[in-house]
Amino acid sequence: MTVLSSVAAPDPLVDAYPMRRPSRHPGIVLAMLTFVYVLNFLDRQLLGILAKPIQDSLHITDGQLGLIGGLYFAMFYCFIAIPVSWLADRTSRVGVLTLACAIWSAATIACGMARTYPQLVVARMVVGFGEAGGVPPSYALITDTFAPGRRGVAFGIYNLGPPIGAALGIALGATIATLFDWRDAFVAIGLVGIVAAVALPFVVPEPARGAADPGAATRLDKAPFWATLRAFFANPVMTLAAFGSGATQFVTYGLGNFAVLFLIREKGMTLPEIALWYALAIVIGMGGGMIASGRIIDRFSRGSRRVFAIAPAVSLAVSMPFYIAFVWAPTWPLALALLTVVMFFNYFYLSCSVTLVQEEAAPNQRVLAGALLLLVMNFIGLGLGPTWVGAASDHFAAGGATNPLQLALYTLTPFYVIAIGLFLWLARTLHRQESRI
């Protein structure tokens, strides 16, 4: 942000949540926040993982599946995050995260109880409502726990939540669905989330805002809502990071919500094979990319912040031909090997964009800044990516294509080019800023 907030007078609302120094056990804090993120992403991905048995049970089309995993979910997940994050910036980030975890976990259980498509839509919307309060408070808690120069690796570890969550969802969800029923998978994982919500406030302390920043003030004004909004969208660094990430997520969510269905329907995999081999591909590919990107930005950002933009641009350029080859591959072992490479390079953007935006934002505006980043990139990616793929698949199927989902996945390729262009634009903007210093 362009202006940091000033020192504030004592305030009863702020005093209700006493500021503390960063935790003496940052590794435990990071582990707990990462575990909650694992549950967050696991709950979100169950729909795509169990798409085939859900389709068979509720008799829904690819288009309906795309809407429920994309636009319907994102309508709540993206926009509710803004007021929730504003509240977290003004009160307890740990308290907001705890309540959010309880809500999305209970809604996940409700997904397993749904007997009709409308019931499943409502339950998924409530999951989105709860998950809206999950990630932005965690971003701010990590930033106030780890000093600059250590945040890239910290966010790289935290961002292992998606690959671990997806892998566990695949392994546990597919196994439970095979042995029992797809509904049991939702109920079991939701119950784990309820337990995590109870434990969270006992493990994660509420740090002072800006506690890990060099020379930080001891007390800051409550975050101004409209000023934070204006500062975010008036800052070309933040907006380019958000839109570049959104274009990337259009690919990653468009692919991710249909990958299991694609591998089963058009590559011939079975649910037990998915539970083992696809889960391993997620862990090795996506997890490796998260760790590598975190180390790269911590090492090279000290010399120039352009690495926050150049790293995702280069990684996406490398990933694109492997993605096209994955969609084309005639057998599932070859497709899965190519997909592992794709996932490794597809996710460099996340740690880069999150770290950049958190360091740009004022300490008392970091939750809302993180939510605005998520609003832009998730509405574009999570909201429109799966919706696009599902609608395209239905379109090609109506035209008589025998491989409609494969054709639909090919249509994601141009969004690689758009994302690369936006990140190169961001690199140029960062270079200009550094030249003026």
C-alpha cells in the first residue's frame, strides 16, 4: 500500500484482542495454519475428486458440475471474503479463522447429506461462505510471525495446503467412495474439520499487527475499508499480480475440477488407480512447485523484486507445451507423467503473488489486501475456469464429439499466454519502480 496507517489511540475493540510478540514456536503456528489450509482445500476439491459417483447418483451434467464447483461456489467464496477480512483486520484474525473452519466443515457434512442437485448447490455455497474466512487471515498471521526474507519459504510451506489437501482428498475420498459411498467421504472429512476448529485457538496465538516488520509501530489504526480498497486497485503492482494470478487460476481450476473425471472417462483410469497414482502426481508436482518457488523468491528477491513476476512468467511458459501434451496423451501413465510436470510449473505464481501483495500492504490492512487478491484471482479462476470447461464440454457433446471433455481442456491453452503476458507486464512495472529508487 502507498500509505501506512498511523499510531492509534486506545480502543476497546482492539484491546479485546491483546497484541503479542511473534510466537516463540513459529514452526508450530505454521504447521497448524497449513493443516487448516489442507482441510480448506480438501473440502473444496472433494466435488471434483468424486465427480463420477456424484454424477451417477444425482444425474447431473458436466455443465451443472462446472457451475457448482465454479461460479456458484465462487459467488460466496470471493465476495464474502471482503467483509469477513475487513472484520478480521479490525478484530481477531485467529477468531475469524476458527469460526470459518467450523462453518465450512459443517457445510461439508451437509454436502454428504444432499439428496438432490439444489440441496448440493446450497451446501456448496455455504462451504464457500465458510472458506471465505480461511486463507486471508492466515496470510496476515504468517506475515506477522515471519520476518522479511523468511516469508517466501513460509508461504511456500503454507501453500502446500492445496497439493496435500488435493492428494489426501484423492486418496481418502476415492478410497472411502470405493469401499463405502461418496457421501461418507464428505461426512468424515467434515468431522475432522470440526475438531481442527476446536483446537485452532489453543495452538495459534494472535500476534501484534506488524510484529515481524523491522521498526513496526506497537499500535496501529483499525484498517480503513474504502482506503484499503482504493490503495489496492490504484497500485499497479497489486492489480497486475491479481489479474496475472487470475488468468493462471483459470487454467489450474478449470483443469483441477475436471482432471479426475477426464482421467477416468477419457484415459481409462479407475478410482483405486486415481487414489494412488493421481495423489502421488499431486504431491510431487504441485508440492514440489510450491517449495521450489518459495526458495527461489526468498533467494533472489533480495536483489530485485522482479523475481516475483519473472518466476511465474517463465514457469508458465515451460508448463504450456507439457499441458498440451497431457491433454493429447493416448494412455493414462503418459498423461499422468506429463501432468506432474504441468503441476510443478503451474503453481510458481501463488507464493510469488501472495508474498508480493503482503509486503506491499500496510500491517493492519494485510487481511483485506489478501482477500482482494483472492477476490480477483479466484473469481476469474475458480468462478469462471470450471464453468468454462463444463460449458465447453456440454457444447462439444451436443455437437456430436466423442471426446468433448478433451476438446474443452484444449480451450484453456490461450489463458497461459494471457497469464504470461500479465506477469511480464508486472516485471516491467517492478523494474520501473526499482529504477526510480
